[in-house]
Amino acid sequence: MIKRVQTTGLLVFILATLYSQAHPQSLTKDFVKVEVAQHDNNHEVIIENLAMFDVTVTLEMDLDNLVASTGLPWTTTLLGKEKIKALDLKIVNQDRSGSYATRYTFVMGNRDAVHDSGYVYHLPYRDGSAHRVVQGHFGNTSHDEASTYAVDFAMRIGAAVCASREGVVVGLYDDWSAGGPNEAYTKRVNYILIRHRDRTLGAYYHLKQNGVKVRIGQKVERGQVIGQSGNSGFSFAPHLHFEVLKAVNGIRTESLPAKFSTVQGVIVAPVYGTSYTAK
């Protein structure tokens, strides 16, 4: 007999942007599902990704009189809507019962993504328009650790947001109306996530309420209008936060450096206070 002691799921998003680890409450509920199911004389640990985008999960278990079929902790990436068997649990001593407790952490993104470093991204706004960088790489306000290579562009509320790279829309939210320099707004951010060909994610944050102009599963082209900028979430002023990211493990993500095509030339590291014109 195998007894469950407890099962806990810990959601960890390490996206240190101006909204500081923010994600909508609608996403933080029922996002990854872990369950233990009996199959013949074994018990199988099943992990299911309920989101459309890839997630990376790290699973830990405290086992009593049980042995796992693989080493723990165990980390894997699940594709959108994927459901897998993580491992089997078997009784060691048949004369007594076993018990387990599970803990798991997860982040969005694919740890196996290999970023195409030669790709030149479109600025996340219309051709011919220019916006000022209000926080660049290694920004003192919040662009450290997981968001080292994120870029914030000052944009008025309602300005067109464009896809910086072609891909498939795998995540979105635009129900929040509130925003400002208050941590109470941390989880109230509107956003779009686009999965690229190399499995990295393009993340666009702080959109206006009802400002998403695409749908889940839609293919978008480089430079296509996908939404409207805003000031949702933990934000000090209307702006667009853009970054390219992948997962490291089930605890943290990392942002990746992106080159941008501009009228001023190909920009490798956008400079704080400088306005760049999209082309």
C-alpha cells in the first residue's frame, strides 16, 4: 500500500522585470498538474502541462519505503498541452506500506531551446515609428538575473505593438485594467507570448486592457501588429517590456540577447535614453 503524505505545487516565475515576477493570477492557477496514479502493482507519477506554451518542471519527492525509477530531483520540459509519465514508484519492503510527498517547481519556457543568435529581430513597434529605451540590458531598476537582456520602450497607452519575430501565439492575457508603481499590481499584467522556431519565447508585457489583437494558436509574421501597449501590472509609467527567454530548469528562466534591425543600423545592445526607429 502506498500512502500520499502531501502534494504541493510551487509556482516559480523568475522574470525580474518592472513588474517583478508578475504573472496573471489566471495563469498561476491550474497551470501544471502532478498526480500519482496506480497501474497494476506500480504507481506512476504523471505530469501534465495545461498551458499552450512549453513549461520546464523540476520534481522532488520525499519517499518512505519507496524507490523511484529515476534519480531525484528530476527536471524535464513539457511541450504545450503535453502529458507524460515522469517516473514509477515501487515498494521496497512488501511487509509494510510506503508513503510519499511531492514538491515541484515550474517556469514557462523550454530548457532545450537553442537560440538562433544570428537572427535580427524587428523592433516591437511599427516601421517608421521611434520609441525611447527607458531600461536596457542590465538595467538597474529590474533587468538583472533572469531579465538581463530585456528591453523596455516608452510607449503611450494604445500604441501598436508588433511581433519582433515570426512564430505562434501560445500565451496571452488582457483582462487587467490596473497598473502602477505598486507591488499590489504584481500579478495584474497583460501580455502576449510567442513561440519561435528555435523554441524560445518572445514576451511582450504591460499591454492595455483588451489590447491583445491575436489569438492562441495563431501564426504571426515579423512586424505584424499583435496588440496595444499599456501600463498594466507593476509599472512606473506606460511602456512595453520585451524579452526573449528560455528555461534553465524548473526554478528559473534566462533572457537572451537579441539584435534589432533599426533605421540607425543593427543594434546589439539598445542604449538607455536613445530612441530607435523601426524598419
